[in-house]
Amino acid sequence: MAAVFLSPLYLLLNAYLVFRMLQWFRTLSGFMGTLWFVVPFLAFYILLCLTPLTAVLFHGRLQILTRRISNYWLGILMYFLILLFTSDLIWLIYCLIRKQTIFQAPPAGILRIGGGIVFFCVLAISVCGICHASHIKKTFYEVTVDKPSDLSRLRIALVADLHLGCNVDNRLVKKMTAAVNSIRPDLIIFAGDTFDNDFDSIDHPEEILRTLRQMRSTYGAWACWGNHDISEKILAGFTFSSGDSTIGSDPRMDQFLKDAGIRLLEDESIQFGQSFTLTGRLDRSWAARSGLPRKTPAQLAKLIDRRLPAIVIDHQPAEFGQLSAAGFDLDLSGHTHDGQIFPSTIFTRIGWKNSYGIHQEGTFTSIVTSGAGVWGPAMRLGTHNEVAEILVNFHEAKP
């Protein structure tokens, strides 16, 4: 219900942006200060800023379209506010230095030039961010596990945070699938948040299903749940339930993975001969909201042969110490998106021990991918949509 409490702030920020835009328009043309321009502009702006709410009220294709517009708008709004607040701060500092009243409006010429700079910067940033979010890159990691195995090496394609929904359609899934197959993986891993909460927001799921079936690997595709793989409606990027005390995944999500040939591991382990073990963890947020108990790393370790290389899929990159102590060697995660868009990248890297990339503690290794899709604002700035290629060498291969 965070969206309900944040809605007054959202409206206040939009009012501030409208005031500043109208202030700028008046410096450009006398007509832009008349009711003939202001009324249609306000009507359009109100429709735009209310799309996060109206998307919840619609159904079908109209809901998907409205949510897409809403997610583009949220990113654009964020950058407008960042640049406007920055320009206000610069003007405040200028007034303090010149010992002028801080409530004095800048001259029309400064408003005209400053507003133009802000507008074209936001336009350039938004176009670049939206276009960049439509691409997939590959990232390579190499890891050595000092345990005996029938294999000398294992090649993994790691995918996380696909967020199938209004932001991610079959065009991006095709690029992701092509990237996975180009790796020629032995093992494909989906490390959570395959879905974006609302299954109905997926555009043409049957087409995406056909695309995912084209993935090829030696040992198949395996997945764990993430915190967004749960059936809830979304309001402005925030989720809210219908009042049920416990919630879980939409049964269609489970069936979708099964039909795509992706095996779900929910606090379960599987052993591949004498080569390696694979464990999929219940996401800690998913488990808490669904009311299901979540096994500890020590409890999960009892399910495997710890003499073999032990790989674990855990959507959120946490509990490194416990996983290492339990005997796991490699932890594959997502969740962070590496911040997805600047400047949230800064706070993400401060807030997580390993927010992106590779992190080693003794013989334990954590690899976190920035994800194949996007959440919330449909943009990428300072980060990439990616598929991670991981080459795992087994140092003491069995003869």
C-alpha cells in the first residue's frame, strides 16, 4: 500500500513540474500564456500523470498500453525533477552569493535558456534510456571450484529479472534467447523475477512461450522464484494485494514455466550424476508474502552431496556467509538490476554487498546479473540488459 501513502507526494511533485513548465512556456511565446494553450496542456498533462492509476482500472490491451505509457512517464518525470531541482539549487546558491532574496524569480532570459537546457537534456536522456533498454549484451565470468567432478568445466547462461509484462515483449525475449543460445550453454539458469506480478499484463504470452522453447542446453533450464513472481496488481510500480492474508504465484506462471521447458526449484536440489548439484531457493520476500517456510542454507545443504560442486540459485544476493559455511560454492542471483538507471545505481551499490558482478569470499563465489529486462521506468542508463555467460572450471576433475 506504499502507493497510497506516496500519492500526495506524487501529486505535489507533478504540480511543481506543471508550474515550472508553464513558467517556461510564457517566456517562449505570448500565446503559451493564454487559456487557449494552458487548458489543453493541463488536460493532456493530467491524463498523462494519472496513467499509473488508470492502468489499474483498465483490462486487456488497453491496460498494457496504459501501463507502458505510465512506465515511460515515470522515468521522464524523474529526470525532469532531478534537473529542475538541480537548477533551483544553482539559482539558490547564486542568490545567496549575490545576497538577493531567494524567492526572486530568475529573469525571463535565464528562464528561457535554462528551461530549454532542461527540456532537451530530459529528451536526450529519455530517448537514450528507452532505446538502450531494448538491447541485450553478454557478460563473461570465469570461476574455479576446487571440488572433484566428472566434468572438467560447465558453461552456464544466467538470466534474471526478465519481468515479463508490459515493459518486456517478445522482441526482447527473442534477443535474450538468441544471446543464451549463442553461449551454447550446458545449463540455463533463470534466477527469479521472470514475471512482473500481473500475468495479464504479458502481451501475447503464447508467442513468448514459443520463443523460450527454442533455448537449447545440455542439462536443461532451471529457475527459482523472485519477489515479483507473485500475483499482485501494480500501481505506479508498487504492488498491492486484494486483501488476502497470503498470496502466491499465479497458477498460469507455474504452467508457463513448465510449458517453456523451465524446471522450477522451490527449496529443492537436484544432482547431475557425479558432476555437480543445483539448488533453487525460495525467494525470501516471496516466502514471507506467501506464508511458506523457507529453508536455511544449512537445511538445504543436507539435501546435497557437498563433496560435489554445489551451485545455488538465490534471487536476492544475500546470506553469503551462511551459504559458504553450508558448503555451497557458487551463488547465482539477480534482483538488483545494478540500479537500472542513474542515479539509483549509486544507492544500489551502497546498499548491497554484491550489487553486480562477481564477489568472492574464500572458496565461495557470488555472481549477480543486472537482469535481462526492466522494472518500473522502461529505461536503462548506466547499466545494461544482459545475459551472463559463466564458465565454471572444476579444478580437481575426476579421471
